[in-house]
Amino acid sequence: MKIVILIFVILLAVGATIKNSANETKKISERLELNKYKSQPNLLPVVEIVATRA
């Protein structure tokens, strides 16, 4: 019975570790994408006003 409980606890620990690793990987990928955009120039569209002043 102790072995079954030990195996169950080990499986829960491995599952928690995998979930934590997935969350960290997601955060790292988001951070890398933001850093990629920091090195680029302004990405906002250029708006040209063509109306005459009233």
C-alpha cells in the first residue's frame, strides 16, 4: 500500500513540474516576442491628414 501511495505522489510531483515548465516556457516565449518588437522601429501606421482647415 505504501508503494502505491509513493507512486501516486511521484506522479503528482512530475505532473506539477511539467505544468510549471509549460508556464515558464510560455512566459519566456512572450518575453522573447516583446524583445523582438523592441528592436524594430515604430510599427504604428502613418496617418496623413488631407482635409482643409475650416
